[in-house]
Amino acid sequence: MPTVASFLCGFVFGGGLVISGMTQPAKVLGFLDFFGIPSGAWDPSLALVMAAGLVVASIGYGLLRTRPPLFEKENLWPSKKEIDSSLLAGALLFGVGWGLVGLCPGPAIVNLSTLSLSGFVFVIAMAAGMLAHDLSGTRAPRNIQEAVFAGTNGDG
């Protein structure tokens, strides 16, 4: 059942990305072009998509925070709260990549369905970056929960 739930959540997320236009790099780059504000070329729609996502997620977390999960033994809430050098370096790399290409990992995976060459190149480069991290000697997450909620099990 967790696999079905993961599939459904991923499908809803991917559908939301497509409907909102966030799989279109030009739309994302239009949001990141702050120099276009004076001329009216700036596209604020990404801010609205992010705000709506934050509202929905905040309500969901607020309602579900104290309830036991449906498909897992326990909740996997993050416990790590400090800002460290790896967080800053990762955020910097993520932001630079996002700003240069107009894609982040979620929309890039969704773009694979369009069979666009640039989408495949981006995902291959992203996978190469993950492989380089793994080969660097830094312990990689063992599963998706550990990757998302680093530090919750005491060894991250």
C-alpha cells in the first residue's frame, strides 16, 4: 500500500506541476528575471504557485502532525534544525542550477515524459552529481525518507 500511496502522491504532484506550468523552464526563468520587473516582463505566477503549495502543505501538516501515519509505523518528522555548511552548499548549488536552467528535480523528472533532449540531459547531469556525491566518501541516504528528513535517525 505505501507504493500505491507514493504513486498517487507523485501523480498528483506531477499533475500540479504540469497544470501550473512549472515544467516549462521559460516560465520559471521568467519568474527569476527580476530585471524584467520595470518593463513588465517579470512573471510572478511561480510565487503564487509556491504560496498555494505552502498553504495547502501547512494545513495538511497541521492536521496530521499528531496523528499516526496510515502506511508507516511512525512519523518521520525532521529533527535536524541547524544551518550548517552542507545545507548552505547544497542550497547554493540547487539555486544556481535552478537559475541557469529553469528546472529543479521534480519538474525535470516530469519533463522526461515529453521526451525533450534538454530534460534528459538535465536528469543525467543531476544523476551524475548524485553519483559524484556518493563517490566522494560522504555517506549517502539509504532511502528517500532519510534523504528528505536528514538527521531524524541520529546518524545523518
